[in-house]
Amino acid sequence: MRAQFVDPVALTSVRRASKRARGAVAAMLGLLILAATAGAFANKWPQAEASYVPQTREFTLTASEFDWEIQPGTVVRVWGYNQQMPGPEIRVKEGDLVRITVKNELPVGTTVHWHGVMTPPEMDGPAGLNQAPIEPGETFVYEFNATPAGTRWYHSHTDVVNQVGLGLYGAFIVEPAKSKTTYDREYVYTLAEWDLELTPGVAIGAEPRGPRDSQLRGGELGTDLFLMNGHTHEAISPIKVETGDKVLIRLINAGSLGHPIHLHGHLFKIVATDGNPVPKEAQLTKDTVWIAPGERYDIELIADNPGVWMLHCHIENHAANGMMTLIEYDGEVPTGPIGEFWGATDPAAVDHSSHGAVESAIPVTTDPNPTLPTATNATPVTSTGNTLVVELLDDRFSPRNLEVKVGTTITFINKGGNWHTVSAADGSFTSALIKPGDSFSVTVSTPGTIKYICRQHARHGMIGTLIVTE
């Protein structure tokens, strides 16, 4: 029997169950939990269903080099599996015989480690210790029984710093043969970092390490962007819920840094650590969980507070540089300024399937070295000529509110350390990625009032108003 990959861009495995059926199951499970956990707090693996017959599940992972769009307008060169970063999510049931053929189309040898899965030594993956590398052009078949159940993951175990850093990782979910808990919705988020100075050329020794990386001790990499499922900012798919939903979120840290993940507006229970179930008596109720490199946490929440809420890393520069998404209740709109253009016209809620940018309807000019007057006050600024500069200062526009005449050229200059993309809420103009020191200019030609935002930081309050008069 050949199993199918789960689409990691959709990110969701939505399971619908009636409230009445769930209540009956909960009542039955209450007795089972008391019997299973009485007198001990050790992890109890879900028991296989007597009627379930383990299947043979076959997959193919092809490791190769390709372009990957981390966010709209930001394309990087990665090493990944099956043209995806992270690689495809693999789901099997406990006890299944898993057979995974790894094809190596990289210019260097590689292996795969099945993190948290109890494999035979020769199937574990570390190059040198447990197997020889899979050389370029070669294939290797990993075969093992899927045990124990829980949130696992897979990643390269050859030249790990470079290969995992370039994207060779993915989620591996072993579902219990007999589930003890049902959920209305389930989401998987794999956390990682991205170093702009780490390239495939650096990894194979054909290019020098960047100046920032070369100055760090111990071979550390200088991370620049912080990823959830291979994306940053608005390219990260949100958690969609309805009031009353019981939601499971699996968090996997595939990176090299710790991340305290904080949820706004809700409390959650930690129901599994490293994929291993936590007995009910030992489950902690929290709003922030620290996830070290390699760790996994399964958190459970009840959608009981309608609104639009943040889910983000609480190391604030990680959130400001990508590691933040949302919990969105069906039909709810943010209560802040971004709510004015929430929905289909919201530039910070792009189509996650294409990651496309809004086309500009206003003539746009680009000047990499503008010499223009700068206004820095926060009150509305009225242009006295035909040019005006707006500074981008990481979390705000300066000035934020503008009143200009038709024909005025507005130049946005990045004076901060973060990346920005400036977009009109009505889609009339949008910039490419504006890196520190870069600029973007737009000449306005139509009277009216336009809200404009930074696509990466609108949810942090980076919103302005442009009034264009005759």
C-alpha cells in the first residue's frame, strides 16, 4: 500500500467530529486514563487497536537544490526534499512498516535521520557512525517499523550544520493506531532559521563564508530570518478556527536556536513533549512554551475567545524578522487599524499558494540614491514640493501620515535593520523587498486617501495614511 504525502503548504489536517460523539468518547476515555496513569507519571504510549493491521508505507524523498520563495519577493537557493522546504510531511500509523527511498541529487553526500523514531542502528542515519553517505546520484532505502507514536521529524545527518541550515528537514508524524483524543483541527509548524550568508556554494566550499559568519566563534551561523514552515511573515499560513473547536498544534524546532512560542488570547495545555504523551495529571497550562533545538511540543487549546490573535516567538527580533502568524476565528476582523482593510484586500494576508505580490496600478519610479527632504514628525505632513522622503524605522513609518499633491514622488528609505515591503491597502502600489539602506519611490497620480503598510510589520503597527489632493 502506497501512502500519500501531506501537503505542508496547506499546513492543516482538519478532522471534523460531532460534539456528541466526542463527548461519548471522552466519557469512555476518562476511565481508561485513570487506569493507565494511576500511581505513575511515566509516558504511556497509545496502544494499538486490536483490529488494525499494520500496512507497508512507501515514500520517495529526492534531495536536490532549487529556488524557494521565503516570502513574496524573497527567493533563496536551498537544499531540500521534493522541491519543498520543509520537505513533505510524512504521516504513518504506529506499527506500519515504512520504506523510504532517498535519491541524492545534491553535489555532496547526504543521509537522513529519523528523529525520535526507534529504528535499527543501520537505519538511524548519522554518516560514519551508522552508514556511509549516500553519494551524488545514488539512492538508499530506509526501512523500519514506525514506533513510537507521536510528533517526530526527519533531517540530514551529514554535514548537519550546513545541510539542515539549507533546508533538509521535514515533519514525520506517527499516528497512534488507536487515537485516544480527537480534534476538530490540527496544525503542524516546523520552526527554523535562515542565514542569508549560507549558500549552497558555501556549503560545498566553492564560496567563502560571508563576513558576518566568518567572525563568529565555534562555526556559528549568523541567522537573519526566522521561519515557520519555510516561510516568514505574511507567507505563513494562519490557524483558522471556529468557536468551540478543539485544536492540536504540533511545534517542531528544526533550527539551532531556542524559541519561546507565545499565544495571545488563549491558554493551552502541553499534551506531548518530543512526541511523547503527557499524562493528564502532569499537563501544564501555559501561554508560552520554550522549544529548544530538536524538541517538539504538542499543545492543545479550545477556541473560546473569538478574534484575531498573534502566535509568535517571544524573542522579539525573531518575531520582527518572520516568526509570527495568527489565529483567525471565522468571520472575525482585527480590532486595530489593519481591520479597515482586512480580508481579500489585505496586503498582509496574501494568497499562500502563490505568494504573489500586488501589481502596481500607479506609475512607479525607483531611485536607489535619492537626495530629498525628510520629514520626521508623526503628525500629518504636507508636501510643499513634488518630492518627499519617508523613513522606514523597523516598526514604524516616519512620517506616518502624509498629505501630498497629485504628481508628488514619495521615496521610502530603509533606515533600520529589518527588511520591509511597502504596499497600498487598495493594491495601487507595492514595492519589492527594501533591504537596509535601499529605497523605493512611487509617484502618485490619482486623488484620494490610501492606507499603506509594511507587509512584514503591519501586524506590529506599521501602518500609515496617504492623502492625495489635486
